[in-house]
Amino acid sequence: MSAVLPSHLSTAPADDAVRADARLAWAREASGDATLTLVRASMDAGFRSYWRGEAHGLSRIVMDSPPGLEDVRPWLRIRDLLEMHGVRVPHVRARDVELGFLLLEDLGGATCLQTLETLDADALMDAAFEQLLRLQAIAPPDDLPAFDSAMLLRELALFDDWFLGRHLGVTLSFDERAGWESVQAHLIDAMLAQHQVLVHRDYMLRNLMPVEGGVAVLDFQDAVTGPIAYDVACLLRDAFHSWPAAQADAWLARYHARAQAVGLPAPALAQFFRDVALTGVQRHLKVMGIFARLHHRDSKPKYLADAPRFLAYLDAVVPLDPALAPLGVLLDRHVRPRFTAD
């Protein structure tokens, strides 16, 4: 179903008045409720936005993904793939990819991160593992992007360029640069040596929704083919919540046992712990760079408040691996003093 839109609408911002009128008209037609009204529910970092309304007594979400600015098809493609293989994702009630509108079920306004104090942590992790194991059992499409060396290097460069360079004003010396390059090579080798599976890429509490019978998975549109340790590292070394180390390790062992039981290619437990640790280091460095970029480029300073969390994660791993010693030098020389001063 497609309403007729002005020719400029494909590149209009999501809050443009013409776009808003078209969004409401489409939502009323798609829901079959001419009295439906919409209020903003949330907005992505990009141009995608979400709107909540009630139709025939049921709450619904409208995803607005303006064509030319935020193509809805990648999101839909991964959503459909996950749902086909039993992963709990938002149900789509109506779709129009040409206009960039979707009518979705309403999973509620609060994520697992936001409702964490009301949830049983063990049950939450079991539910998160259940969905993750289903996701990882899916054969990645042949044309899906891969966590290859080039992508991993680009991600690590975020730490160098944005966190060290832009945020801290650090220019690495010749020796520091050589050490940093050796650390990058070590991390990339460790990640590429792992079995490669479908990777959500941001599998953490803020992208999981509490639903009846477990959790639903959000924000999956950037899925790639990558190392089996990646998503469980995201979950247990969460960017916005720190679990006690002993508890996280116990959960990791539980996940490992379940992964092996369902036939996923997880290595022996000791090797898997090492894989998760090194994969986590790469992700922590990337996210520190992203948070610095959000602060300096996008005027979103709140994310950098979580930077000490990543330093604590790194402190738990870096001293245990001699190949990471140059990273330890960078942290001690340039990062730790800044946090102490702040």
C-alpha cells in the first residue's frame, strides 16, 4: 500500500511536516484505524525514528525510515532472516519499503538495561543465550559483510583517531606506533582464527527487550559474519553495565556448554575464554573511539561517561597477555592519568 507523496519526500528529515502527515496517513491506513494518533517513541542515531500509537485498542509502533536517508531494506532483510530461524524479533504488521514505513508490534518502552533491577539476572542471561544460540546457528548469507582484517583495522583506528588523538590530544611516538600496530595485528589474528558465524554485532542489554517467555532482539541491521566469541563478549562485557567478574565468567562457562551442546563450533573452554577476552579488547577499543566521536563530532557527550568501564575491562585482560603489553603502556602513559585528573 503506497500513498502518493511529494517528490522531495524521499530525502526529507523524519520530523518534516510533510513527512509527518504522510507517516500518519500511512499508519492509519495500515492499521485500519482512522482515529490513530502518533507520538514519538524513540529515535536512532541515524535518520530512523519510531512512533507509538493505539489502533483498535492495541499499541503499535511505526518505524519511519526515510528513503534516501535510511534504507529500511537492510533492517527488514536481517529481521526476516532471524524470524525465519526462530529468533524473537519485532513482528511486522505492515510494510512499505518504497515509502520507508513499517507497522510493528509494540514491545514496550523499556529495554532489559532499563528494567534490569526488576529482572532475575540468571533468567535474563538464559533467555539472552537462547536467542543468541539460535542466531549463531543461522548460516550467514554469502553476501553479508564480514569482520575481515580491513574492517577490524577500521574499527581499531577509531580508538587511535578519536579517543587518543581527538579526545586526549595524543600523537603516538614512533615506538608507541610500532607497539600499537603489533597489538592490532595480535587482536585481528585472534579474531580471524575463530570459527566464523552470524554476528549481531551489538548484542547487549539495551538491544534486548523483556517479553513474555524471554527476550526479543533489536538493532540487528548491522549483522556480519564474524568470530563466534564476539556477541557473547558484547553481552557479558556490556558497554553500559558491568557485571561482577566471577558472575560473568560463570555465565560464560554456561553459554559455552550450551553452545557445544547444540553443535556450535565453540573451542575448548580455556581457549574460548581467551577468545572472548581478546575479542572484547578489540570491541572495547572500538567503542571508546565511537564514544569519543559521538562527543566531538555529534555533540553527544554522555557516552564518554562510560569510558572508565572500558578501562576496567582492559585492565582485566591486558596484563595477562604479553602481546598486549604495548597497549598497557599506552593506557598507563596517556589514558589513566587523564581519568585520574578528571
